[in-house]
Amino acid sequence: MTKQEKVQFVIDTLQEKYPEIPIPLDHKDPYTLLIAVLLSAQCTDVRVNQITPLLFAKADNPFNMVKMSIEEIKEIIRPCGLSPMKSKGIYGLSKILIEKYDGEVPQSFEGLEELPAVGHKTASVVMSQAFGVPAFPVDTHILRLMYRWNLSNGKSVAQTEKDAKRLFPRELWNDLHLQIIWYGREYSPARGWNLDNDIITKTIGRKTVLNEYYKTKKTP
């Protein structure tokens, strides 16, 4: 298969498996999505979805959020990990949204990435899922799968994002990054991986990855 045929095979397989694509983080608007994505750093989406209802019951907008103290926010979000940094970020960005954007979430990468605790990946998720702007946020699943599929060298998130954007059509980015995440969770996880279920890697996988897999399978 040529590189282009491999890319098309990935697109077709993901489209077949995920014609409807669920959004992993529960939210109702750009602000609640921004907070949920910020909380998801080094934390599972399942855990975030358990914690955000408790936080949003008290404050689901920046105006109410700044009425709480950083300490109060920290107590609620503690189960998500990194709570000292995340609570300061949530309070700080809410304050900036009020002062600079009338409480609205900015609809630009620059505006988002200037906010405390908001990196490029968080900004990309918000731009794609809240505002429909083509973006390709790379998480651990996408990093792993792009390497396994020999579509990127897996050296860095930035390189993987660049490769994904170069290989996949721009109009599919927003769907694809979610489809790859779901596929990674279901069929191509980091642990407990069964290649027989993973049709994409089995068909187009990097040779060294496949050889390593078969080698470890043979080892008792």
C-alpha cells in the first residue's frame, strides 16, 4: 500500500466503526468545555465527567467561578489530580475572561493559549469541538496510534500533529482526532493490546511494532 492508500484505509475504517462520534467530555457550552479539557490533563475523561457536575453546580460560568476561592475550587477538583495548578488556572482564566472578553471564551488559538493553564492541545480541543474550527489535538492515544500505523515517528506531540495535519484532509480533522481516540481505547490500547482486534495496525502497522508484538506473544 502507498502512504496515501494507508491514510485512506484509516479514514474508511474509522468512518465505518464510528459513523456517529460521541464527545468524550460532558459540557454544555465553550466555557464548560474549556474547564473540562483543562481538568482532563493527566486524568481520565470518566473521572472528569464525575467531577464537573459538582463544580458546575456551584459555578458553570466565569462570573460565578470567581466568587469561589481557589481553595474551594481545589477541594472540588482534587480527585482529578494536579489540583493546586488546575484550581489557580480555572480561577485565573475565569477572571481574564470577565475582564478581557465580557465572560465569553475567545474564538482564537492565540486568545485561548494566552489563558492560564491552557496549552495548545486544550486550545485545539476547544476550537474544534466548541467552535468547529479544524484542529488536530494530539493526546496519548493519537501519539501511540500514529506511531503504530507508521504515519509519524512518535518523537513528539508537535511532530505528530504536524504529520496528521499533512496526511489527513483538513475537513476531516475534527472527526478524525476523536475517532482515533475512540479506536485507540477500544482496539489499540497501550496495555492489554490484542492485535487480532486491531484491524488497522494489523493491516498497515509499522514492522518493528508488529515484530515486537509477535515476539512478546511468543515469550511465555
